Amino acid sequence: LSHNSRLNAVLSPCIIDESSRQEDGTVQIKPNAQTRFFTDDTQHGLCICLGLGELLGFDLERDMPQTLYVVRRLQKWMKKEFVLPQEKVTAGSMIVGDAKDVSETSAPQAFGVKTVQELKRFLQLDVFSETHELNAEGVLRKSGLMARL
């Protein structure tokens, strides 16, 4: 992205860190993690990619290290846990599925999807079909994302 000339003018929303004010008046700035720049792209973009990778059996640390790094860094600023921090990962743990705040994302795991078969069934749900309406409503109601509404 740093070499894409069209994105040179895209600025990240920042706030002044008043605690960093020096005697000469200089201050540090830090990202404003409460803006859509962070909240939409992280939970409803990058977390979906990581969730799908986890379902498909990817080793996220090995196969998607940059995506995982970005989400881990942003979630620290946001004071959230959309993926397990590196220090919490143990053998057999699910980096996305076991995260405390996964329900606030659009990752498949936020809707209770834990296997490829469950993902196939979930994607076949037709909320406008009478035969699948109750099943779809049940799956969506159990998701943490819908429970907050």
C-alpha cells in the first residue's frame, strides 16, 4: 500500500496524545481506533478472511502472518480481542474461534460456524424461504452479533 500513489493522500484518523506534550510544545499523535476506518475494516473485513482461513485449515501464523499481525495490532488499540493474542495461543486453540470478542465480527465463527460443513449449510440459508426461515432465524439469533441488537 505504501507504494500505491492513489493511496498517498489517504490519511488515518488520529488524535493528539496530550500526555506526550513536551516542553517545546511537540506532541505525539496516535490512531483514533473508534472510527469506521478501524471498526469496519477490521471486524467485517480482515476477521472474515482470518475466520475463513481457520475453517479451511490454514495455519494462520504461517499462512496469513501479515493479516494476523494487523488485526492483533489494531485490536490492542481498540481494547478488543477479535483473534487470540500470540501469547494466548496454545496447541489446539483456535485463533479466531476462541477469541473473546469474535461475536463482534462477521467471521463465520461469530455465527457458530466451526466446520466447512457448517459453513456450507450456513451459506445455503435463505432467509426469504419459508422452509428455511426458522432454521435461519435460529442460527442468527444465537450469534453474538445479533444478540447485541
